[in-house]
Amino acid sequence: MAEFVVFAVFALAALAGAFVMLVARNPVYSAIGLLTTMFSIAVFYVLLDAHFIAAIQVIIYTGAVMTLFMFVIMMIGVDRDEDTSERLPYQRPIGIILAIGFAGVIVVAGSGAWVTGSASFAVPDLNGTIETIADELFGTWTVPFLGTVFLLTIAAVGTIALARYGPTGPRPVDDGEEPT
Amino acid sequence: MTLTAGWFMGLAAVLFALGGAGVLLRRNALVMFMSIELMLNAVNLTFVAASKALGQVEGQVATLFVIVVAAAEVTVGLAIIVAIFHRRASADVDEFAELRG
């Protein structure tokens, strides 16, 4: 029962955060809403006994990713309200209809197995500690794990290349002097 | 009421739909990108809920891989947005419609 109360409170927080992200005109408010949702999802991971994933969620998503988002929002200076006047006015209703239809299809497709479905969690209780995940990750999934090493290296190199090279070749190196 | 995996999956479906609506309805590239992150998080939640319901740890390993890929995606995606912004001084995706720089 106590678990259900915690779930209900943070489910409301997650939905409110996602809704704020969707409707806020200012990207900073959108980022704050998404931050709320991601932290709530970390609480759900704790409820599901996925303790390591919960820690990773807080460190990477609410820590690194959202900080990067806020940094970029501030750096490119789009932290002002968005102009929502439409030049092609029929597209927004079509988008709303598509979104509602998509949600409806998901609910219809899953309603047989969800809330009324499997009555309880599996009997061999799973505890998502670092040890259990590491056994699986470095036992069965070693090669895909090494693949992520290449992926992250390529992403880092690509980011540097995107930042370093402009339309006319390498950008001039900043020599640390104040611009005049 | 008891808490089952179905509650988490239903919530994840709603969050996924909200993220999809964000991609469809918003024109700010940064907010569209945040919506994609929300969809990835919703899928992660279903993975972990299924992992708990079935008593198998593979779902949590899959979540770990999704988080790694999402982190790589965020760095490259934001670098692209910043590079486009330096040319266009706008984060509105309608402004990016032409292929000529």
C-alpha cells in the first residue's frame, strides 16, 4: 500500500513534468519539466528494485544530460518565449489528432496485458544490484558492451569535429586574448 | 491496491505518447530533442518493469545500453543544433527546411 502511494505521487509528478515540457513556451521551463519526469522515473526504478539503474538515471539523465541541455539553451540564447503564430495553420490540429490517435492505439493494444494483467511480480525476486547486472553484462553481453565503447568514442570525436570545423574549414584557434 | 508491473507500463505508455506529441507539435529543435529523450525514458521504464515482472535481469542490461546510446545521441545532437544555430541564429525547425547552407 505504501508503495502504491509513492507510485501515485510520483506518477502525477512525472505526468505533470511531461505535460509542462510539452506546452511550455520557454525552453527553460521545458527542461525543468523533463527534469521532474526523469527524477520521478528514477524513483520508479527504486520501487522496481533496480537500484543500480536508478543511480545511473540520476547521474546521467538528471545530472549530465539535462545539464547539457540547459547549457545549450543558455549558450545559444533561445531562452525566450517561442512565437506560436502559425504560417500553415492546419498542421497543429493534424498533429494533435495524430498524437491522440497514437495514444489510443497504444492503450488499445496494451489493455489486455496491463493493469488487469499479471497479478504480481515474479516469485524469484530480482534485486538489481551492481553485482547481478555486472554478472550479466560482462558475462553474456561483453561484445555489445565493447561496442558501446566504440560508439562513445565516435560520438566524442564527432562532437569535436562539429564544433571545430565550420563552413570554411577549421575555425581559427582561440589564443586566449580578449576580443577587441 | 497492489502495485503491479502493469501500472508502470501504463504510465510509460502515457509518457511515450506525450513525448511523441512533443515531436509532432513543437517546432523548437531543442524541445523536440527533449521529447525524444522522454520517449527513450518511457521505454526504459517498460524494460525495467518487465525485468521485475519476469524476474530476469536482461531488461536492466537493455536499459543500460539504451542509456549509453542516448548519452552519445545527446552529445552529437546538441552539437548539430549548436552548429546549425551558428549559421541560422534560430532553433526553429521550419527554418532548416532548405538543404543549401
